[in-house]
Amino acid sequence: MLALRLTRGTHPLVLARRLLVAAASAGVGFLLLCTLGHALGHPEQAPASTLRLLWCVLPLAATVQFAVAVARTDPSTRPRPGLSAIGLGPARLALLAAASTAVTCALGSAVALLLYLHLRGDLTGLPFDGAAAGLLAGDQPVPLAAVLTLLAVVPVTAAAAAALALRPRPAPLSEDSEGADETMPSGLPWGVALIAIGLAVETYAGRSGGGDGLPLPGRFDGSPAAVLAGWVLTAIGLATAGPALVHGCGRLLQTARPGAVRLLAGRVLMTESRRVGRPLGVVCAVLSGLLAAASLYGSDTGSDAFGPLTGLGATLILACTCATLLTAALESRQGRAPVTEALLDAGAPPTALRTAALLRAGILLAVFLPLTWAVGELAALPLKG
């Protein structure tokens, strides 16, 4: 009940972010129910239905990441003085954030169920002249237990991830906190190694054939399993190397006799590298995958290679990862608010702060855009030959 009361009394922008989480949860829930419909309509293709279910893991992971990012920026679950006196300490606030996340995702799952039943014709007749009835197995009864189990996946997973991410941690020692901003996140060697291994696996699979293609939702089903496994390794490598790359961008801005603006911009990037770098690496991985898919299938078969469910899954992944990056940037801005106010009180011109923000955005684009294009082209190159 407390989570519902806080949801009703929050700021409209916070409610808008929660509605976006609910929309993403509805999309993933609909994909899971469509997989169930394929299994009901094609009982002889059980392995294909299982693989379709596994492909829903990617939009599920993107949605959970977005839900956790929204929970981290929720002002109602932020520790404040006086809350511990009424029993709302950091541990209780983490549980409250998990409950709010579960309620939001459950709302999206309910919308997905209504849409699924409507397209099947179970509510008000067959819409779209029954075009979706065959895809959703409209002639088969709906197993209630399976539907409830699939719809509970997103709320339970998102709530558990939010509780784990917001759990109270011991405060670091002052000596460690002073030097925490000076060290490079240690994920760059691992990230580069994973990217290299992923590209090598894709190259080997592209030259040797890689085995049979995996059945994906829609008509995007000609990719060998080894090629797709290589792309997953490449994506994990980009996400792992993201914080170190952002930290390196901050150091680059502070080289060669920097002025005050460059020092400020570089210091902010170094401080926020762990918070912004991983979502930025994930966005880079998703965009590189979309570039590879477009270069492989866009010129030859056009939109025929992408079915409606594949398009929905790709849209969910791209939208959730970009929204997670924007939410992380908002969290970073909120964390810098006291420092920004202190600089303005000390007489720093607002134009200097805006210039520093433009410098941060410019160097991140200059580093990550070529990296995204290069990884996308290298990932598509083995299958073009």
C-alpha cells in the first residue's frame, strides 16, 4: 500500500518514466505470450518454440536494465534524514523500490494480456479480419498457468534486480574514496578480449558455414548459431569496456595544458564513468548489431527479412537501452547538483558549465560513434563473403 501511495503522489516526470517501464514490460510480456501461441499452434516444433522463448531474453534484459535505472532515480526511494526514525532505512527503501518496480511491471503485463486476448478474439471478436489469430493460436484454449507464469517473469525479475542494485552497501574509507576517481575502471582488457573473441567466432562461423540457422520470430531466421554467439560476446565486450572508455575520454580532455572548462569536463567524465559507461557501452552494442543486420539484409531482401515480432523485439531493445542511458545521465546530473550550485555561487559563468557539457558529449560521440560503426561492419563482414 505504501508503494501505491508513493506512486500516486510522485512528480509527473517520475510517473512518465514509470509508464515507459510499464510500456516496455507490456512489450516483453506480449512477446512471451506470442511465443506461447506459437507453441500451442505448432506442438510438433517444440525446439523452435524453445529458441523463440530464449530470444525473448534480450528484450527482457533491456527492460530490466531500464527498470533498475528508473528505480535508482526515483526520489521517493532515496534515503533522507528522518526516515530511519519511522522504520524506513536504506534496506526498507530498497524493498520499497522493488515493490514499486513490481507494481509498474505488473501493470504492463496486464496490458500485454489484454492485448493478447483481444488479438486472439477472446474479448470482442477477431480484429484485423483475424490476421493475428493464426500467429497467436486463436483456435486453441489458453493455458492459464502458463500465461500467468510468463507474465510474472518481468515483474519478478525487475523487482529482484532493483532490490539487488539498491541494497545498502558499506561506506568506503575516506582514503579509498579520495583515490577512487583517479583509478581506470579495470574492464578495458576484458572488454577488448571479448570483442576480439566475438569477432573471431563470427569470422570463423561465416567462413565455415556455422551450421544451421536459428529460427527467430518473424522471418529473420538465416543466421548461424555461432555467428549469433559471436555477436553476443562482442556486445558483452562493449558493455564491459564502456566505463573504461568513458574514463579514458575524461583523461584525454585533461591532457595538453587544459583550461578550467576542459578540466571540469574531464573530471566529470572520470567521476561518472562507472555510472554512464556501462549503459553507453550497451547502446553501442545494440547500434552495432542493428548496423550489421541492416548491412546484411537491408540491401538484398529489404524489410522481408524482418517479421513483426522481430521488429517489436528490436524496437524494445533499442528504446530501453537508449532510455537507460538517458536515465543514467539524469542520475549523474542529479548527483552533480550540489557541485554545480557551489560553482555558480562561487561566480562561475553558466556558459562555462554549458561548454563543459558540450565537450563531454562531443568527445563521447567522437569515440563511440566510430567504434560502433567499426564493430558493426566487422560483425557483418564474415557473412557478406
